[in-house]
Amino acid sequence: MSETTLKLPSDQDHSGRDLGREEIELLSEVIASGVLNSTKGTKVERFEKEFAALHGSKHGVALASGTAAIHAAIVAVNPDPMDEIITSPITDMGAIAPIIYQGCVPVFADTDPYTYNVTAESIEKKITKKTRAVIVTHLFGNPCRMREIMALAGKNHLAVIEDCAQAYLAEYEGRKAGTIGDIGVFSLQQGKHMTTGEGGIAITDNADHARRLRLFVNKAWGYGDKNPDHYFLALNYRLTELQGAVALAQLKKLPSVVSRRQAAAKKLDARLRSIDGIKIPAPPADSTHVYWKYCLDVDPEILGFDVAELAAQLKNFGIASAPRYIQKPAFRCQVIKDGVTFGRNHFPLSEEMMRGYQDEGWCRREYPGAYQALSRVLVLPWNEFYEETHVRYIADKIHESVSLLSAVKIKS
Ligand SMILES: Cc1ncc(COP(=O)(O)O)c(C=O)c1O
């Protein structure tokens, strides 16, 4: 590592997490009350109400993780086994595994090569008679084109789940991410805009969906009902009061976290705009990007070097970027490609589907957008504590890395 490296605030520790007195005060209240369980306490319930209110949503249900939130949202929609749910091949496995756990078939729509998001056009190609729902991921904090997606879903009677794990308070046509589809889900994991270490929350305006979400988190036990029972197959996905306390404090800080990230991103935009072969994020005028991460499109044809070489050079300057994000589309992971699901049975994945995903050539032809995106994306860490010096440092080191790598290419 170079001697002149600047340590960047990181969401992996206190340097880049806004955790302090406010969280401790609320945590102390929980400890003093002796009630750590959300079915008896008040903090999780308050968090659910305040989170929903911030979004202008009628209902909020907190859960143990973003994965649990996706799972509960699928259960709320109530698909039959073997129904198909269309999703993105560039997302976290936590957004896909619940589809399979619920006995449904994940079907992947291609992504736009520059926004990394699924589109109405790519979703439409994958709709069949078995399609029940679509999960759209607003990747890196940049909303999908929801107008077209909602029109398509309406025409085909599909439920829409918005995965906002990376897109807190992002807006599309003046509406907040998570409030456009039927259900919006969020993750409270360590590296998100707000965190409780692990955790999640789902929001909806639909009372039936809210009821099923709530029940699914509670083993489908009808708390508060006259004659409660375990109404259907469900799990314990509850958030604890300790997490609820932290979530409440974090929620107060969320708008400021988002605007600080946006302001820092604007500064980096200005410093990187001029590099031939590198594209900065370009959210359309009707959307706001909330910069979970700051991504660059690195064109190897123009630059003469690729995204991995640029990332290796940046590492020398202490900048830990993620070239190619998840490295390969989700369907190329063993769980899906080889159908490693339940015992030795591949349920609910078919042999034919697996054969397709095992054939790299077929995958590349079927998903050109996702392959291009993953071959060129450089994911820069992003944080609300980035000051002018951090942004300038990142920009300078990117310029310096491009010059160094270009000089090496010219020589060889
Ligand atoms: C887009 C997306 N969806 C879902 C998840 C799963 O959330 P969790 O890790 O809280 O289970 C994540 C990641 O954490 C994510 O980034």
C-alpha cells in the first residue's frame, strides 16, 4: 500500500456508522424495562409505525432480516408451489432464496447494462401463464423504471415486490421506493443506509398483505384475535426490542444519511465526468439515486484495461472497491445452476432450467445486459461521512490509476 493512503470511513465499523448516544438511550430503556421481545414491548411497534409514516404507507412490519422480509412478502402474495416469480440476476441471494423456499421458481429477467436494473421489456419476455409476481431490485440505490413495470404487472395481474434493501428514500416520479408496488422491503443489515446489525422491514398499503406479513413473522399465530390459532405454515422472523430501539434512533438519522451521501456523490460526479471510457451514474431527472454504493462503468475497449486492473490499482491506494460486484449472475451460483435445494431433489427447479444455466454460452446470449454490467461495473464503497477530502482523494486516485494503467498499456 502507498504511504500516502487516506483511510476512508467504512460502514463495517464505527468510522462510517452513525451509531451513538441516541441508540444507547433507547437501548437503555429496553434493558431497564426487561422486555426484549417485540410481542410484549413497544419499540419494534413504534419503529414499524414511524417507518411506515415516513413513507406515507399504511402498514409496516419489522422482521429479522431483509431475506426474511422478501420471504414474508412472497408469502403475503400467497403463490402456489411451482408458480414463477420473476427477479433480477444481479441481486443478493437473500432476495432469491426465499422464492425457492416458498416452493416457487425464480425466473430471471435481463438487466440494463448501465443501470443494472431489470426493465419492463426484459420482464415481459419472461412472463408465462405460471408467473405470479415480480421482485424488482432498485440496485445500488437507483430506482427501476416503475411506470412501465407497474403497467406491465397490471396487464398481467402480477404482484410487484420492490426490494429497497439498497434504496432507502430513493424516489421515482416523486414517489418513494417501496410505495409504488404492492409491498416494499428493506434490509437493516450492517452495511445499509440504516442498520440494526441484522434486520428488515416491509411496508404496504394493502391490509390483506399486511395481515399475512404480520402473521408470517409470528408463526401465523393470531396475536390479539378472539380465537387465535396457527392459521398457516409460518416461521418466527421477529425483530427484538433491542434492535427495535436501535432502528428507532437510526430512522431519525436516515434523511440526513441519504442527503449526505447524495451531496458527496455530486462532488465525485463533477470530478470524474471527464474521463473517457468511464461512465458515472446517470439517474434520470424523474428519479433520485440514494447511493448505497457509487458505481462506475469501465469500458475496456476505450481504456485498454479492465475493471479488475483498475480495482487492483485502487487497492494500492487503500481504496477497496468491488470490481464486477457479485462476479457472476445469480443463476450461475451452485444453488440454482446445480439445483442444490432440498435433499437430493432439485425442487422446485427443473432439469431443463438447470441445463440452461449450466450452459455459459446460452446464459451469455440470453442475458447480454447482465453479463456486460458485471464485466464492467466498479462498485466504490460509499458513506455519509465522506468529506470533501475523501471525495477528492477517491477522484484523484482514480485519475492517477487511469494514467498509470494507460502508460503501462502504451509501453507494452
Ligand atoms: C438487494 C438486496 N436484497 C436483499 C438483501 C438481503 O438482506 P439481508 O442481508 O438483510 O438478509 C440484500 C442484502 O443484504 C440486498 O442487498
